[in-house]
Amino acid sequence: MTLKTIDPRKLSVMPHELFNFQTLLLTSGDYASGQFNMMTIGWGALGTMWNKPMAMVVVRPTRYTYEFMEAYPDFTLTAFPAAYRRALGLLGTKSGRDIDKVAESKLSPIAAKQVKSPSFAEAELSIECVKTYFDDFEPEHFLSPRIMDSYPERDFHRIYFGEIVHVEGTERFEA
């Protein structure tokens, strides 16, 4: 599959489809040292913040990837063709604390173009982000009581904003 560089301002996706149905892989760490972890995410957003193209992701403190998001300055979001759904399922249900997720998933990490966190050779879309802001969800700020249904363990997410600094994808992702 051939990917081309896409101007972040010309990235064309259906965000709800991408996060909720296709599933994105969030990866943070350092490709060169082999110190990174990844997890599938179904919650997030793509848009504009502070006049920059931005990705917003959330990670629970209980997830192993949280440690990498805290320790490293950047992250990648990658989307894969449907053929990789099984591998993504594994990456969303197993912890990198317990298994070698790269070996188990059979995905191929590769160096990203502008950040230290890896991308993946099998991805059809790779979004590279530099963290710009974080905050913790505060339950007293939830305006809908239904939101609490997502937190039976009271393990509220940390929200991260990352400036999108590089995008590569197939032609279908360019406006």
C-alpha cells in the first residue's frame, strides 16, 4: 500500500466512523529504543485548537499506554484496513505489561517522519502528533449523568491534545 504525505489541513476523514467503527491505534514512546506501547482507542476527536490542526485522545491512568503518554512528548494515531481488525482487537484487550504486543499482533512498527513514536507499515493512515496540553476529567464537570455510566471504576480519563505535525495516508484521506 502506497501512502502519500497529506497536508494536515487537507486531511479528510469521517471522525465518528474512524474512532468508533474503524478503530485507531494510539502509540507513544520511542521507536529507536524500542520503548513504546500501543492501544486501540474508540474515543477522541480531530479538529482545530489554538489555530492548529489537532488530535484529542483520552487514556485511563490504569492503562499501560498511560505511562508512555506521560513520559514521552508525542504520539501517533494509525488506522488500518479491515484485514487487521483481529490484530487491533488484541491490541485493545491485552496489556503490554503482560505480553509483547508487537510480536503477538504481527504488526510492523516503523519510524515516523517527525516524531519519535512509531507508525506501522500496515497502516493506511498515520497521524503524527506532538503533545500540547493535558487535563484530567473531573466528574463534577459532567453535565450529563449518563457519562458516569462509562466510569463504574471511577477511573476517569486524562485528555491529551496533540498538534498534528505530519500525516501520511492513502488517497482516500486527502481532500
